Amino acid sequence: MGRYIFKRGLISVPLLLVVSFLTFILNSLSPMDPAEVVLHAQGVPRITDELLEETRLALGLDRPLLVRYWNWFLSCLRLDFGDSYVTGKPVWSLLGPAFLNTLKLTIVSVVAIIILSIALGVLCALREGKLLDKSIRGISFFLTAMPSYLLASLLVLYFSVKLDLLPTNGMDTIGSYILPVTVITISYAGIYFRVVRSSMLSNLNEDYVLYGRACGLPERKITRRILRNSLQVAVSVFCMAIPIILGSTVVVENIFAWPGLGTLSVNSILSRDFPIIQAYVLVLAASFVIVNTFSDMINAWVNPKLREDG
Amino acid sequence: MVKKQVVPFLVLVVTALWLAGCSNSANSEKESSANSAASSSARDELVYSTAKDINDMNPHLYAGSMPAQGIVYESLVENTAEGIKPLLAESWDISEDGKLYTFHLRQNVTFHDGEPFNAEAVKLNFDAVQSNASKHAWIKLSSMLTETKVIDEYTVQLVLSEPYYPTLLELSMTRPYVFLSPKDFIDGETKDGVNGFDGTGPYKLTDHKTDQYAVFEANERYWNGAPKLKKITAKVLPAGETTFLALQKGEVDFVFTDDRGADSIDVEAMNKLAESGGFQIVRSEPMNTKMIVANSSKQDSPAADAAVRKALWHSIDRETISEAIFSGTESAADTLFSSNVNYANVELEKREYDIELAKKLLEENGWAGEGIREKDGRKLTMSLYYDVNSSSQKAQAEMIQNAAKNIGIQLELFGEESTSIANRRTTGDYDLLFNQTWGLAYDPQSTIASFTSDAAYRHTTSGIPEAEELYRKIGEVMVSSDEETRKALYQDILSIVHDEAVFIPLTNGSVTVVAPKDLQGISFKQTQFELPFEQMSFSR
């Protein structure tokens, strides 16, 4: 097991290297002069050539690209991502809290998605082709297809403004989680419950089910077996949901004014805050790699066959 | 069969209960926090929404939110509708040659941290600003202020290298010549950051959570009496739907036009709030001019041709823009500066909305052909850039595009971020773009000074035949000490840019406030960037 983890970790190093290099290069290919971006971002009303030169020196932009990349990379290893162009604060002091906020939202949502997907998936698989199955699939199709900004606005209008039950935005109380989590859950559960359902269905036709029934095992026990086998497929799908949601909360965060990664990344892109964009991409790539490794580990742990192959 | 449904059903019920449980516990918690907003019984608090964080509040730099800096920091003098008035300086004398400014400071003023405000503090602040002069190139005073002398505890003298008439005006601006407690300086400087944000203003910053909120509490020791509104919260909310919903719910109860001239909700939403009965809408006098800027120096562009610029001007129906897009909240503008701006009450030829005249102008200057006109094989096509975050600019752009098509000009529209548009303005990579003047306190001098600046309107103005003369006159007017000469020079400057039609005015913008109906004392300053919160209070 230890060797397996080590191997997985080793593979991810070149991956992160490539990602970091690409982000750095792409950012520096941008036609905008970073010194000018910084001065604009700081709101300096009149930018003189002298000031531009000063700023370039201060940012170390006079050095060759590869040298800058190497220096940046070395400091990244120490979790020092440089200073934000706009606020001048260390990137980590902005990215850290935003990451935590989005992580909280993501984890609560993923838990809700898992519970809902399994519940609906099992229900639909057991009642395949019946009215219940059809109507759940129909409704979920409709809800998934609905853009999340529309769903979010409708929910806020009804539950916050009309009924005055929940806050419209922010993350001050536990109540603040309900609407954003609901929106994210509805958008994703509709997709993931189909995974559970179809894998349940394919298991239903397996020989062991027939054998179990032939032996007169209670239906409840058979269902439990099927569920356990079907969930293996779902594990990796659910695990990957974490980084996917981490990186795609932009719309929900924007509507609910959630001070997370989505808001920060979009603001940074709009104001060309390159150090934050670079760190953001790196952090997101790292979380993909980590969660992927983690899900492989769970599968390997559940299914010894995978371990031998790996 | 019934049994089979039991487990999933239970799961569903548990999930539902869990969600419901959350909402209950949340409700009780909500009572305490959310109610601190609009529905509070004390009625001495205000929560305003802002699309951008207040950011770095260092008053000697430019990253911070101006409305926020405006209530925390103060300057020596204040710019009012009746001219320059005392603020932290009670009075002042100007020497015969116009090079020495002696200020007599208000006594018994303290910074928020308890430090006394005196001549020494003025000197330390001004020296800190001057040591970072390259960042303050836009404010001419920074290049002329040679020394700040402490005469006695409450008297301070500014020494200028040459006489400069807008000195008091520039000292009145939100930044950089305002005062921070010297205790907050780092090694006697403010350019690399500060330790705190203690000003002398009516409010002090007591809490700030980046990208979430900032809290300002009344300065009970304020020299002009403690403000009645005890707490002002700036809540960061994205403009549009979110802000509108938060206003309806009462989590936010105040919005106003931001530093960049953008409103967080559109006119329709404002009217809806006012109709609901809980809100009032207050608008200031015209503060600035919104306009299209043409790049006269881009040789291969039709925008370099004065006839094209004039034709475009004639093709735009500004009255309809004012009515249809702004519901009459902004009035049509005929000149770069409205006549209530200093020195701008100048006779200029009015360019009416006149399609036929526009067509004639193009014909006469060789732009001919059916559909899109051509001249020397070159099509009459230009790009027009607008701020993608401004719904009104987009609507105007589309309307102007349509109008231009009628006279045979093809406009290609590009919505971009404000940073990107600022960058285009700097590099000259545009034909036409939306912009606005700096606003009352800064007009005309700052806007006109920026005609010569690369980062601002150099590309706009440098392509016209009279460019040399224009720049020379701008240089002269800034240092001229004679009122009549100044008037004449401004008249010439304004005539040149008007005749060349490089700035095509659209509407006169104002600051709009949406506030609770019972909030009184809502007024405006001479700048579009600040609001006097200290004068507001709730009626009992």
C-alpha cells in the first residue's frame, strides 16, 4: 500500500511542474505589461515612464523569463506565492481563506450530493421503468438543465425575500450554507444519481443476484450487496466531484457573495492579478491530483484486485 | 414490495430533517446578526453595498475605496460649491508671489489613535507623500512643493517652486494630501504600507474582512461633533441581482454610484424599490460628462479624420439616450464640460442630432458609397470599446452602432473589463471608447492636464493639427496666476478640442443614492467619489 501511494505521488510531481510552467508562460504571454497592470490596479491616476521603470525593477521584471519562473517555483515550494499585484498582500493570505471558504461549501455540498445521489439512484434502480423512476429522472433532468444563476435567484427570492427565512448572501451563519449548497447539490446530484442508478442496474443483472435469489436470500440482503458493489464505481466519480466543484463555484459564489475561490479567481483575472491566478491554478491542479490519488487509494483498499495491478 | 422502499425513503426523510434542522438552528442565529442591518431598532446604522472591497486604506496611495477614505481622513481645506472652505486649517495666507502658503491649523484635533494633529503631523504626512512623488505625477502640486516648514505648533508653511493657482484645490482632494497618524508610519514613510488607518475624520475603521465587509464607527471625539449615524458597514456584494435582493430583504439599505461611475443596480430596480415605499432615490447635480473618446493619432483609422468624428457626433441622438437608457436621470450633454464647471462656461458651437448633416459631412470629405462608406479603398469601419460591467454603456453602444449605420459608418462593438479599456487608452490601441471626465472637483484642470498624459488622453489629442498649441496652452494655464489669462486659456483649450470633436459628449452623469425613506440629510460633495455620511441621520 505504502509503495502504491509513493508511486502515485511520484507521478504527480512532473504533472504539477508542467501545470505551473504553463500557467507562468501563458500569463507572461499576455500582451499587458505587468508593471502597468500593477500601477493601474493600485489606481495610480497618472503613470509616467519613470514610474513604469521603477515598478519593473521592483517586481524583478527586468530578469529573463526562465529565471523568473525558477525563482517563483522555488518560493512556491515554501508556499510563498509572492505578493498580489492589486493589494500588495501575500497571495497566500488572500488565497488561503478563500480556499477554506470554498472548501467548506464544497464539502457540505458533496456530502449532500452523495446522500441524495445514492438515495435517488437506489430508488430509481429498484423501480426501473416505473412511474417513480421516470418522474424522478424527469424532474432531475429539468433541474440540472436549469442554469444555476436562475435557480439561485429564484430560491433567494422565495426563501429569503418572500419567506424571510434565510440570508440572501454571505457566510455569517449556518443558515447561509443552505441556499448555496442546495443550488450546487441540485446541479450535480441530477448527474451523479444516474451513475449510481446505472451501476445498480448493471449489477442487478449479475449472476450473483440470480444466485442469491435462487438461494432464497431476503431481498433486503441482496439489495445491500448490489449497493456495495455499485458504489465502487461511484467512489471515484464522487471523489472527483470535490475538485470539480472547488473549481466551478464561480456562479454560485458570485450570486451569494460567498468570499471564496470563485470570486477571488474571477476578480484576479479581471484585474490581471497574475500572482494570484498562477497560485490559484496551481492549487486547483494540486487538489485534482491529491483527490484523484485519494480515490484510487480508496478503490484499491476496497478492491484488492486493483492493488495487485498497480 | 413495500419493504423495498423503506430504506431509501428513510434516507430521504433523514436528509430532509437534516436540512430542516439546519434552517431552524440558523434562524435563531440569524436573529442576532442579520438584524443588525436595516431592521435594527436603534436606527443609527447604515449598511451600504459596494462591488469592490475597500482595499488598502493607505491615504497616500490610490488603491483604496474613495468613499471609505473620505470619511476616515481629512484634508487641510475643503472644496465646496461656494469655493474652498476651511477644514483642518482654520485659515491661511498666501504670499504676494504665490509661492508661500501659510496654514493656521485647527486646535484640539486628534487622530483616531489619540495622537494630536499639529504642524509636525502635517509636515510628516506631506514629507511622506513627497518622498513617493513618482506615484503622484497627476497632481501638479507634487512636483512644485519643495518644502513643508513647521512655524509653530499650529502653523505650517508650504514652499512652492513656482506659483500654482490650483494649490488649494489639490490640497482639498481625497488623496494624497490628507492626514494619517504619524504613529502608523513605517520608518517615517507610508509608501511601503502603514501600521494602521487612523485619520482625523468623522468615522474610524474598526473592522475589515477582505472581500466581505468593512465596519466604520462614529468618531465620538470628532472636532465637528460626533456624527449621528453610529455605524456604517460597507458590504461587498456583486452588482445587480444580488444587491437588489439584499436591498429587498433589508440586509443592505443603502447603495450609491461607485468611484468608477457605475451603479450597483439599474434604474428600473431603483424605481421598483422606491415604489415599494421603503426607499428614496436622491440624485446629485451633474457631476461629470460621459463621452466617447476618439483616437485622433491612429493614422490608419477613420477616427483620425475630424469629419468622421463630427459626423458621428451629429448622428448620436443624445436626448433619446437620456430618455430611453437613463429614464431621464442623466441629461444630454452638448460639450465636454457642462457649464456649471469652473471656466467651462464658454460659447461653443452646438452639434445637434442631424442625420442629413452627418451624411453631408462625410460626402464632402470623400467618404462615399452605398452601405458602408469608403474612401481611397478604405472602409469606414471603427471599433468601439465599452465597459462590459456597465449595462448602460452596452445599451448606448448598441444604439450608437445603429445610428452610425444609418450614415454609413460601421462600428464594431467590444465589451471589455475596465482595466483592459484603461490599458487600450494608454497604448492607443482603439478607435473609439467610452470614458468619463474626472468630476466636478477635478474638472476642468485634472481632466485637461490628462490630455497630455500617455496613460490618459495623449493618443486622443495628439493627432489633431493644433496639438502643439493645445499642449503649450495646457502647460501655461496650470501655472498662470492671473484669473483673466486663465479664463482665456481655458476658452482656447476647450474650443480646440470641441472643434476637433475628439471628445464626443453623451450625457451628464450624477451620483445616485438609494436610501431608506426616513434617512435625512442626504447631500453631496463637490466630488463624485465621496458622500458626507456624517450629515445623515434617521428621523425619529
